[in-house]
Amino acid sequence: MKKQIKRLSPHQNGKVFGIVMAIFILPIFLPITLIMSFTMPQVDQQGHPMHFPMFIFWLMPIFYFIFGYISVVLGCVIYNFTFKYIGGFEFETSE
């Protein structure tokens, strides 16, 4: 039996995708942050000490959540609008 998905919930799907994106970026971004903190020059051209801004480590998951949420919400809204004209995702089930 073939079925179609008639509507996607923008908020619920956006929330789930945003949280998953924020969690999955941590194992990728943590090594990059550590590498950058150890490989950056210790002083700038004027002789002032330089440090890698670690607050970026905490901002990236937040940015990934926000942009992941927004992109999925827009995708769901577009899907829900175009469903009536072109149909939806189709899948087959069996008992």
C-alpha cells in the first residue's frame, strides 16, 4: 500500500534537527578548537599575547541549532505549500 506524507510539522522537525546538528558539531569542533589553540602564534606583531577565543566553541553549537532550525522550518513550509500541487513524499507499507 502506497501512502503520502500530507504535512510536515515545521516546529517539531526544526527543533529536532537543530538539536541534532548542535550535538553532532561538538565532536567535530572540539578537536579543531584544540588544534587552533595550540597552533596559533603566541604573540601578535606588537608583542601582545594572543589567545584563541574559546567562547567560539560555545557559540558554534548555538549557531548550528539556529540555522538548522530555520532551514528545516522553511523546508517544511515549502513542502506543505507545494504538497497540494505536486504531491508529497511517497512510501510503501506492508502488513
